[in-house]
Amino acid sequence: MKKTYKLKIELTSSSSSEKTSPYLDSDGKEYYDYFDVIKIDNITYGEVSAKRCGRITMEDRFQAIADFDGKQQQFYFGVFDGHGGSYVSKLLREQLHYRLKNNQFFNVDIEQAILESFNQMNVDILKQQHLLMKDGGSTALCVINVGKELFVINVGDSACVLIDKDFQITKLNQEHKPDRVDESKRIIDNHGFVLTIKNQARINGELAVSRSFGDPKYVEHGLTAIPEITKLQLNENSRYLILATDGFWDVITIQTLQNLVMNWENFKEKEGLSQYLLESAQKQQTNYKKDNMTIIVIDLIIYFNKLQ
């Protein structure tokens, strides 16, 4: 049975600006799906859809904040793909945005604030894991805007794309995979090795990402949580911003995504775009159990029109 929850955010009230799904706040063991919608004045501008898919637990988490600066001019969205449990992804969902917003450079040099807050977050996670004898880790993909300037912040293998009004798609980040040339060099320079198993490169034959939070056993072999930051200017041609964890991209290519978005626009499907994309991904045939999927869709036209 599919359950749907709609979350409403009024930009005129900062006290109600931060809402999250009870599902993704939990241990992720529920077997039904949640589709969360962020609204401005009853008009949807952002949607979050998440599904456990073929896995026993849900290790993905997300965060969505409409008035990140308290002035209705800035949003923050993030997807966090946990592995080896949801301990780290849950911490990122709960704390990373606070650390960023409270960094001393946030209103002066946002890129410096990002680097410092991500580094300190990882230092603290590793300390907690040491004390609690916990393993596991999580990727993080976040977007934050300053007016129409967008910052895409990535650690790991989730991906963000920008779709324009002509349905042209631009990928806004590079995934951190162990077989990426620069990533592989760092791992080898730190006395690790990259081994490909079943067409997937892994650090020391185990970890399939080259950057993540946590994962203490791989830190000495070049694993890092230093983010790569992409900065770009949004304009009147910008249509959708989509963030998704790697479970989605494992089965959906850029070309397929373009076709799906065009189909959704042309036929005015009843469900939201994020739900439509997730269910389309779920229908793709594979010879393996699909990974957890979380998809955030931000309608930039509605968002910026409402703020004018």
C-alpha cells in the first residue's frame, strides 16, 4: 500500500520553514513509500520522492528547507545516501545545514563556509564513530542558492542536473568514483588500491565511492569528505533542478530522463514529477536488486516567480 504525505511550507512564515518526512526520520525499515511535497501558497515548487526498492532498509535521507536564510530568498536541498547503515546519513540530514548556516563565513564567503562546515562535520562524525565503534558512511549532494546564483556541493556518487525550458539537460557535478583518474591517484598515493568487481570500481575492493562522510577504515587510504563545488547562474531559461541518489542514476540515463520529463510535461500526468520519475525508474528491468532511490525536483520557474 502506497502512502502519500504532503508537506506545506509558507514562505511568509519562517517558523514553518523546515519540515521533514517521518519516514526518513526513522530507522528506514518501513516497507511503504512516502512522497513529500514542499509548497508555496498551495503551488508546488519542490517535490521529494523516496523508495526503498529492492533493499531491506532505507538508508537514504534528505533535507529540504525553503527559507534557509529566514528571508525567503534562499533554499537548501540535500540528499544523503547512506551505506553500511543509516547512522551517518541521518546525522547529515539533521546537522549539516545547521553547521553551514552557522559558519562564520556563511554571509561573507559561502564557498569557504561550505569547505569548513563539511570538514568539521566529517571530523565530528569520525570521532563519534570511533567512540561508538560504528562503521558505515554516507554521500552528500546539496544545493543552495544566493539569489539566482546556485551552488552545487557534492561528496560521493549522487548527481544533480539542470533542465531548461527546451528540455536540454546539463549535469552539474561529477560523481566521486574510485576509478576516476584523479580519485584513483589519491587512493594509490595513500597506499590503497582500486579493484573492479562486477564492473564496479571499489577502494580496496570494498567501498564503491571515493569520497564520503564517515567510513573510518578507508580514511587512511585516501577517502575524503572534501566537497567539489559547482557554481552557476540560473536564468529565465532554467526550468527544473533535479537531485537524485545513485540508485536512480543506475537505471536512468540522461537521454531517458529527458524523454520522461517531456512525456510528463506533454501528457500532464496526475502525479508529481518526482513521483513519476521514481516510479519510471522502479519499472526498469535489471538483473540485480535496485538500490534505494531519493529524488528531489525543484521547479525554478514557480520558485522565482513567487519571490518577485
